[in-house]
Amino acid sequence: MQQAARVSQHTAYFHMGKLVEMGKTEDIFTRPSHKLTENYITGRFG
């Protein structure tokens, strides 16, 4: 994930084939809008 955060401008997070959140990489990694995204990024899920 560090590589993705470093090289991408936009990021999308999918869970079980459904789009959960999409936006600027900086926003997704620092201020995720959805709890599923936050849990995945922080390592609490997945």
C-alpha cells in the first residue's frame, strides 16, 4: 500500500466486488470517508 500511496494520484477501494470509495489518493489514505476503507488501510481488516 505504501507503493500505491506514493505513485498514484487516485485510488479506489473495492470490497467483495463493490466500489466502496474512490478519490484522490491523499484523501483516501489520510481521511477515508467509509469505515471499511479506514479498517483496510489501518490493517484492522484484510
